[in-house]
Amino acid sequence: MSVIGIDLGARRIGIAVSDSGVVATPHSVLRNEGDVVAKLERLARELDAATFVLGIPRRMHASSSEEKFHAFADTLRQRTCKEVVLWDESLSTVEAMEQLRAAGRNRREAQKDIDMHAAAVILQSWLDARTREQRRTP
């Protein structure tokens, strides 16, 4: 079963996938318009995904912004019947940009793919934490 990582933005939604449960791979970018949940539901069926990992900024000051993420997660959970994990996305875009720049991409080239790479950073962080937890548990 796959896991889908989501970097939810106002205009674009970055998507990353892990089939192995070990490595997150950038997948695609969706426009945040129309029925996004239906698009994610279709993707989950295509990829046989059991879990969504939704990035949420932990340093949010406005409770209404935080409520948007929780409401999206609840809607996604209810409509897809999949597990939805909220995971800290702090600095994921910065880290993704650094990775793209280290790979030789300039800022303009990297900008079109940054959302799916940020989703991969979020998903990889969750996968790594899950692996560490599994090693601690006998």
C-alpha cells in the first residue's frame, strides 16, 4: 500500500508518494480549485494508498488558518475513508528549494516543481519518524 504526502497551498497542492514506505518521491502538482478531495480520492484509488500525510504549519498564529487545515483533513478522511495524518511542514519549502538548487536547478526552474518536492520533504519526514518509532518498539 502507498502513502500520499500533501503540501496544501492556497493555489497549488504538492503531491508526493511512497510505495515502499521508505522513500518519498515527488509526484505531481494540482491546482487548488474545484473538487480537490475528489481528485485526491481518485489518486488514492489509482495508487492503492491507505494513508494521506497532510503537512500543517506548526507555528501558525491565526486559529482560522489552522482550522482550514483541520477541516480539509476531516473532509478528506470522511470522503475517502483513509487515514489522514497531520504532520509538521515547517520549512519544508525551504528544504525542498535547497535540494533543487543543490541539484543544479535555478530558482525559476525550481519554482514550478517546488510544491511536489515540499510534499516529498513532508512525507519523508513522516516516514523517517515512523521508521525510528518502529525500531524502538520491540
